[in-house]
Amino acid sequence: MLRTQEYVLNFGPQHPSTHGVFQILLTLDGERIVKAEPICGYLHRGIEKLAEARTYTQVIPYTDRMDYLAAMLQNVGYVQAVEKLMGIEVPERAEYLRVISGELSRLTSHVLATGVYALDVGGFTGFLLCFREREKMMDLLEELTGSRMTLSYARIGGVADDVTEGWLDKLNKLMDEMPGYIEEYNGLITGNEIFQARTKFVGQLTPETCINYSLSGPVLRASGVNYDLRKAMPYGIYDRFDFEVPLGTNGDCFDRFYCRVLEMEQSVRIIKQAIEQIKEVDGPVMAKVPKVLKPPKGEVYHEIESSKGIIGYYIVSDGTNKPYRLHVRRPSFINLGYLDEMLRGYLIADVVAILGSIDIVLGEVDC
Amino acid sequence: MKEITAAPVEEIKQKYAYVEVNEQQTIIVPVDKLLESMQGLKDEFEFDYLTNLTACDYPDETKLEVVYNLNSIGKGYTVMVKTVISRDNPEMPSVFPVWGGANWQEREVYDLLGIVFTGHPNLKRILLDDKFDGYPLRKDYQWESGRE
């Protein structure tokens, strides 16, 4: 007798489309997904536990290794949390350098997300095209910080060093060229008919679901929720810049992708304004902080807008030079938590399209 | 600088007589009233976004503190809510029915600190292996190697 039955398909952990080491057990009815069980933790290094045996300054390089695609934003989130705990005032020039390098980091992350998403749905050219600009940005970051990905440029009380001569001009030149490059991405990827057919009305999320499930970043804003911490609760000097928060309407894979493209334009705007404004600001890039950092007893929670969403740091100090407890609210981890419900009812071919549209970094998911 | 609206901590305190507020404006809720007050915070004070959920171990006081950071997207304010549970019997209600965002975050807390959230739909280890012994973020956890 003929009968149908559900079966389980294993996806990952070693699969290029998982963007790292991540496994999904898909329960399928034919080609349709009935249930998906995400399994993470393959990259868990115990950063929160390691931090308890490090001094406050020694924790900074660990934050790079969470979201290694936008390391500067992770750095800034952490050092701002410690500064909040200790009440340190950061020199204005350092604030500008944090914004410039932070937004440049966000650009590298979004450019990569755009290119990799094209690859996820089968467009190899878009992927290579995006790497062209990413390389230029990486060169600039390398010149500024000495490192391409694990930047560790922020310090508690400022940044590691001032910019070298001519660096800002080089950056300004690249930012002048960026709108043209973004136009190219739109021509090659966004406007592509096959790409749109693969992503439009796939993996739709309502605003209520996004808020209820604590999703953040482009995933939240693609559903039309205007919540960007740079605007909602400006930290650092973000209230000095004129920029917009791009929103989507359908909350589908295409909107999530396109939100990132639009955010790139806004990051370019912020960097250009910051380059103009920093010319007027002279002075040190480090506050006067003691050699041994011993924050007063207490606790702090501070969150900023990273490229993937809201990254938050919860630090408990017991008055010694090492954090008593460090917890990181990682946007990729929480955004991934809704994957099961997002995949249900879609086809196997949509799995990679939906997973890619969340834009996860497994270093951050597993921490 | 844009002024960030302060959370209506005083009103919350008036509405729920059992909550305490410390000098950092953190709300401390007894664990048996947790679900009731969390639902109230969501419905009446528009804390619709559970941004962070974590816990911290204090072996000297034989307690575990569970920390919730709530944001209000509409009103633009934030608040930290805490509850204290005994270290010997780490069991407390899950806030998953109030905010779906607690799903993986509670699993993470269970995984690393061993707090059992009753009413959670799928409470099992998330980062560590299912066969892993112990809860590494507890202060008395001993690991085999590693530098001090």
C-alpha cells in the first residue's frame, strides 16, 4: 500500500550556507518544512566565563571574536558599558573616531551580508562584486587599527591611536565612490528578477511577532518597526548626525536584504558628516584613566545598535580589576531563536534564503 | 543631546506594593509575583520588548539573581527588573508566555547557570553538549585546565 510519511533532513553543521558551523534538523513533508530544529553551540568558547578571569582591558579582544564582521561595534558596546560603570568622560575626538570606524565596520558587515546573500540564492557575481569594495574598506581599517578583522581599536576611555595623516582623505574618497557602488549592487542584485522571485514574500514577519520575539536590527526594521538605538536612545554622539532609519513594509527576505542596502547609504552619510566635523575637533584620543581599572561595586547594562541588531553588555563589578560577571546580549543569537517558526510551511529551497536574510554570525550566536 | 524618558518607576511601585526599587532604579520583584507583575509591565506600562535576560550567581549569599532588561519601543524608556531565587532550589516560572523572546535566552541561562524555568516549552541545553556535566557560569564550577 502507498503511504506518505515525514522524514528528517540534516542540514549542516559543515555547510557553506550556514555561514559557519550551525546545524538544522529539518522535518519534511515532501519538500515542505513541517518543523525545524536549530542546533547551535559548535563555536561556543565560553567568552563570558573567560572574561571573569581577565582584567577589564583584556576583555576587549574577546569582543572582537563574537561578531568578527563588525568588530568595532562590539568593542564600542563593551567599552561604553565599562565607561558608564566608572563614569569616564571620553574625549570628543575619540567619540568621532569611534563613530567613523564603527560605521565603517557596519559598512563592511552590510556589504558582506549583501554579497553573501546573493551567493546564498545563487548569484556568484554579486558576491565577488561586493568583496571588491569590502577589500578597500578592510585596507582602510587595517591602516587605522593594524588589523583587518579583529580590530580591538576601542579602549576604555577612548581609542588606541589617532588617525594617520591623509587617512581621512582616503576614506572620504571611498565614501564619495560608495553611492556608485551601491547603485551597481542594486543593478546586479536588487533588481534581478530571479533574485526578487526567490526572496519576495518569503519568510514574512509581522511587526507584532518581531517585537514579541525580541528580534532587532534590519530584521525588525524590515517589518516596519522604527527602532534603531542610534535614533531611539542616542549613545555617544549619534545625536549630532543627520540620517534616516530605512524601514521595510512586507517584512520578507527581500525587505531585510534591501534594508541593509539602504542602511549602507545612511552609514556613508554619517561617515561623511563625521569627517567634516572631526576637522574642527582637536585634542587627545584617550581620557585620563588609571593604569589599573577598578570600577566601583555595582552593575550596568548598556546596549548599542550593531550591524546585526541590538548588542547589549551586562557587567557586574565587585570592586576588583576583573569583571564578576559579563553577559552579552547577542543580536544574532536572539534573531536566530525564531528560525523554527519562520521556516515552517516553506520549501527546502527557501531555507537558505530565509536563514541568509537574518544575517547571522556564528561567532556571535555561540559566543 | 536628546533626553531619554525615564521609566515610570514610581508608578510601578505604587501599583505593585510588593516590588522594591533600589537606588539605581532597578525594580526587584519577589519570584512568586513575577509572572503577574511582568504581564502588568507589558500590558499597562508598554514594556513590549524584552531585550535582555540573564542571571548571576552569588554563592556567598546562596542566591541567584535573574535580570530582565525591558524596553518600550513606543515610549522609549527602559527598565531593569530583577528577581532573586535560592541557589539550592533554582526553579522559577518562565516568562515565555509574556514575551516570546525569552525562549532561547532562558535556555541559555538554564544551560550555563542551571536555573529551571517551569512552563518553558523546550528547556534543554543550547550551547553546551547535552551530556555536559555542571553549569559553567556558576562560581563554584571547576574546569580542568585553563589559565588563571
